[in-house]
Amino acid sequence: MMTVKQLTLHQGFTAVSLPEPDREIKNVYIGDLLSWVMGKAQQDDAWITIMSNINVVAVASLSDTACVILAEGVILDENTILAAKNKGINIISTPQSAYQVAKYLATVI
């Protein structure tokens, strides 16, 4: 298992919001259709997406994901980052594609 904090220590991953750094990542879910993610992502998943609006925080909270990984260099606005911190949602950013992130996570979790 790997914690969210441990993932941020790997090259190419940057913490955006890390209120619960000790959450364990148990699986990976990739998706950008928020209604679909709400029904499919599981507790303790690392959710990989390119979505950047505040609804990502709500979906991550409802799904109880370990973290959200913003692929392809996606950047959040300050209001979304503040909402994530207030709701206890870990968010990580990376310039890598969703495929590259998933491939990497498959080797470490």
C-alpha cells in the first residue's frame, strides 16, 4: 500500500491540497464524467481526472476517494483548493497523462 503523502514524494507529483496525507491508496479509478465517477469510484481509490471545477471536490467527498490526481497539468482555482482543504480532500497534480499515472500506480500499490 501507498499513502497519499508517499505519492507526493515521487517525482512528477505535487500536493495541491493534503489535509489527510496518511490516507492509503488501495485502487485507481479514471474518469471525467462526474455523475459516472459518483457511481463507480470506490472508497480509498486514487481518482485520476482532468476535470478542474469545484464539483470535483463534491464528487471526491461523496465517493470518499483517498485522493484526486489531476492529470495533464490541470490547475485548480484558489476557491476549489480552499474547498478541498475544508472538506478534507487530498488533491495532487501531475503533468503526466491519465494513462501514465495509472500505469505507474499499478506498479506501486
